[in-house]
Amino acid sequence: MSGALLSGADLKGAILPEADLSDTLLDGANLAGASLEQANLAGAQLCFLSCANLDGTFFSGADLRGAVLHGADLRTARFCDEREEYAPEVSVGCASLREADLSGAKLTGVNLRNVDLSYAVLNNADLTGADLTGAKLTGTELEGSKIAGAKGLPDRRSSGHLQAGGVGAVRKGPPGTNLGIGSGLLSLTHGAR
């Protein structure tokens, strides 16, 4: 189904393990409760004219590299196999959101433990209470994001943890938001795997 036009499709509760949905247009599709375990969603557009319904969607082990999820409500989506912590030998692992556009996404309280968010764009996203423990955050853009109560982010106050990924200086934002980096890139030198 690579490159398919599935805008507005009703895929509620669909079980699509290892499906190739790369470069597919899924805006406005109903994926509520769908299982996309180990699916290839690289370059998929889940939010183009309107966002897909991702309520309770299971993305464990899915490849979402370069996917467009701008403004998506992902508060009930699952990105890691629950077995990851207690039975890693049978777990399919976590999703890859490397280079994904999650600008303005609602990720309040979402478990993003061990998820690859390298070079992802999370500008103005709501990560309040999210768990990013062990997440790969190299080059991730977090400018203007709400991070109050988020776990697993490096300590902003200690030097050596956050670095501008090029030019620019660290700017202070309002309480509850991240420290913006002048270049927009965040590089971690500690805590990332």
C-alpha cells in the first residue's frame, strides 16, 4: 500500500502488523485502536488537511521516520511494546520517530521511553508529564515546547548537558517551557543512547 491515498479511510481497530504504509496520505483517517506494530510509516502524512484519529493507536516497533504528525493528538497512542521493560526478548521494541514532524503535537503524559526522536521536530509540542527516559534526542527541535513534569530530559541548568547544535545561544523561556536553542537544534551529550 506504499504511497496509497487513504485520506478519511475508516481503519478503526484494524490490525496491520508490518504493513507498508510508507509515503501514504492518511490525513483524516480513523486509526483509533488500530495496531500498526512494526508497520512502515516512513514519510506518511497523518496530518495534512486534517489529522488522522490516532486515539489508542499502537505504534510499537513502527517506522515513522519523516512522518508528518503536525498538531496530532497522540495522548493515548502507544509507541513502545509494554513487554519492553519486563520481557525484552519477546518485545518488538519502540517506534522510530526519527526526523518526524511533531510540531504542536499533544503528547501529554505519553510514554516515549527509548523512542528514537533524533532530529524530530517537536516545536511547540505539549510534552507535559511525558516520559522520555532513554529516548534518543540528538538534534531534536523542542523550541517553545511545554515540558513541565516531563521525565528523562537532561537537566537544563547543568552545563555540558545541552548544547546548541550549531550557532546561537540558549534563551530562557517562560516557566514550563524548554530553553530555546538559537539554532533550534538540541544535542544531548549525556543521557542519550
